[in-house]
Amino acid sequence: MPQSSLAEPLGIRQSSVSMKMKGNTAWSVADVVNAADFLGVLPEDLLDDSVLRSAQAKYGVDMKKAAGGPAAVKLPQLGLNQRHFD
């Protein structure tokens, strides 16, 4: 599938998709969700397993099971004026 096919639903140019695919530009959560919707998969299917393993180690929760089940994963929430490193 050409990158231009994915660029349209993401609302970006093909060159921006290329930069994301090469790892030169970060994917936003919205990009991952929109890409998954376009591809007909779940957003977690597009995530590298190392991200899920890292979250599991940090929070002690099997993220794949939590994402697919009714049990909520309690992640820290940031306040409106709080940065992720505060």
C-alpha cells in the first residue's frame, strides 16, 4: 500500500508518513488510532511489543489482557498544568 493512502486519513502529507515510518518523527496517539482505524486493526496491534513490555514492568499489569478485558488499568493521570516528568 502506498504511503499516500495512509497520509489522507491522517490528514498529513506522504512525506510526513515517510518520516514517521523511518522513525524520524514521532507518532501521536491520534495518528496511531487513525492509522489502526484505516487499516482495520486495533491500535495496540501497531505498537512495538517493547512498549507493552515496558508498561507491564512499570505498572505490573499485563497490558494486552487489560486492553482487551473489562478490568481498567490504573495509569497515573496528569493535571492540566503538569508535565509528564513532574
